[in-house]
Amino acid sequence: MTTLLWFRQDLRLHDHAVLMRALQQSTDLLPVFFWPENPETCWGHARYSDLRLHWLAQNVQALQQALRAKGSDLLVLHGKPESVIPELCAAAKIRAVSTEDLAAPEEEQQLAALQPVLQQQGVTLNTVWHSSLLLPHQLPFDAKDLPPVFTHFRRQLENAAIRESAPLPAPGQLPPLPEGVAFWQARSVIPDISVSPEIAERQQYSSFPLTHPHWQGGETAALQHLDRYAQKGLTHTYETTRNALQGLDFSSKWSPWLACGALSPRRAMQMIRAAEQQHGENKSTYWHWFELLWRDYFRFLHRQYGGLLYRKQGLAAEFHGPAQHDAEAWQRWTSGNTGCDLVDAGMRELRLTGYLSNRMRQIVASYWLHEMQGDWRAGAAWFEAQLLDFDVFSNQGNWLYISGHGTDPRGGRRFDIRRQIKQYDSEGDYRRCWGTAA
């Protein structure tokens, strides 16, 4: 039997439950990836920046090369999956489609549109959940009983002594592509996405410099980064440096690879466990677990609430925001011309590098929401367009959280800019780096 293996946000071969299950059930595989369309959002900008698409292209190309090295290949196709996949199934006599289970509305809508067409063709659609550190069946409660506050979620897991499972190994040799796909192979193209000279020049100051060999897309680069992270001893210093605003080593920098699935959270945590065995546990090794649990929490929150998380009021009883979108204020915020030098530095770094520290993400989001009275949905859309490490679950969850439309028991977070400057950029180094005077 031939299975179409649809890669979505899992661009790797290690710890790939969808791939391993397909290999157990099939004799032939047809790996595919659909290049995303890039429409203009309702906020007046493209859904994906060139920088983000450049990063995606690196990761897709790396996956294609890894598959070829094992005897297979990756078809990079264009068009709507719900339209193209049925045609592929008919051409290659495919009897099953396997892909990851993603609990975000757009991804679920794709499967809902695809399912009835495949049923008419006698093709089975298989989905596997494998993007979180902890799998749903490992939780000490039913998904519908997800604690409404992250702290309660974390404590229940820790009180029950829940640990992540070991990552699956990458498969060995893979079967070649099935017959009947030559037409589609000829149309398989990874777009060549270049970045502007201005962006290329500013990469030397980036906390995630894409032009450096160590910061490339793909599974191999991700695993090499994990090795360097451990060798430098950064596993045991993270808690003391994680709130810094810039630099190569102040935070783990796993997120760009995690977001596209080039790195599995279980593989990352496996490295932390090995470091704990060698050097002992401390607050820093614990904090990696803590951060990955936040990532899980937002995924399980989507399983519970789905489309409710995308309403104007989110999970709140009512919308706490502007009566209408202020396009002029929006332009000043996105371009880094608000007049607040710390916020402007952050927004320029984001646009020019596709990366922003966790601390700065909170600062610029808070400023847009609480000082400029902006719409949280516009902010979330801008982050989606710009961030190399955009993750639909975490992005939506964090914007809801800081705006007071999510699960924050304090009803949102407002950051005091003067206090943030005093604590994190008292000498003005960050602001000078990104083009504003201290």
C-alpha cells in the first residue's frame, strides 16, 4: 500500500510518529509539503514576510535533502491541499494519507475539507498528534478538564511526576517514490526567497543571525545547535540570562527550529536530561522544562477551545480594546516610530531579523495594547508575519494572555517602560544597536 505523507509543521525525520506509523502500515511513501499561499491580511500587510519565507525555504530544502539521502524525496507543491491531494491519490493509486494532528482552526478546516473527498475515493486519512512535549494520553486529566490557569496545569503534571517519553529515532533507508508522480515531480519547486540588502547587513547584530552557518534552517542544524548548547554549558545558566534583550547565548534559541518542526521538543528535552545526569539539576535545567510546558499548554488550550480563541473577545466575556483599528497608530508601531525608543528598537529588530527576545516581545505587545490602545488581533497578525519562530498556538495564546482575553488570572499584563529600561537596558546598548538614541 502507498501512503501519502503530508508534512506540515514537522519538517524532520527524528522523533516523527507520523512517519514511523506510515512505514509500519505501508510499502511505499510519497512525502509532500505544500508551500503556503501569501495573501494580504485584513490589517494591510502580507501574511508572511520575505524573511520568514526565506527561513521556511531553508527548512523545507533541508528536509528534502534528508529524504533524498535515505532514498526518497519531497514534493514541494503549490495550491490548496484539499484540492491537490485527491488528484495525487488518484494518479499514484494512494490508499492512505498520513499527517500530524494540529488543533488550530485553519489546519483543522483543511482536514475537514479533505476528509469527505478522500472517503469518496476510498482513501483513509490518518492523523497523529506529536508536536507537544507531553502527549495527550500522558496527561493526568482528560483534555476537556484542562486547568484554566497554567500554574495549575504545571503543578498537576509535576505532582503526578509526569515525564516526557523518549524521542523516536530517525528511520534508516526509505522506499523510493511510487510510480505515477512524474507530473507532480516536474512541478515541485522550493521558491528562492531572497532578503533585502538592509536585512542582510543587519544580520551581524541579530540574536539569530541567518547568514551564519550555525544558524541555518533544517534538522541537522537544529541538532548541531543542541550539541553546541550543551557543550557551552548553557543548559545550566539559562535561568540567569533568559531575560536579556540580545546576544547569541542568552536564551536557548530552539524556537525557530521547534516552530517548523525541524526539532522535536522531546529531543531537546532529552539533551537537558543528559546534562542533568552529568552536571546535576538546577533552576536553569528546570526552566527549560517550564518553558516547554507553556508551549504544551497553549496546544492543549487549542484542543479545548478551538475557534473561541480566535474571537474578538477571545475567552473573555467581552472585548477590551479599541472601537476601531487606528491605521496611523498601527503604522507607527509596526515601523518602529512610536516615539518610545525601547519599543521602536524592538520593532526594528523584529522587522530586520525576524527575531525578538521573549522580554522584548512582551514589552512591544504591552505597549501596543495598553499604551496605544491597539487591537490584540492586529498585533498577533504582525508577529505571525515577521517571526521566524512563529507558532500558531503560542502566538495566539500569548497575545490573548497579555491582552486579558485569554487565561491570565490577572486579566492581562501591562509593562512599565521606564522600569523595563532601567532593568534591562540601563546603558542603552540595545536601543543604540537598533537605531534609536538612548
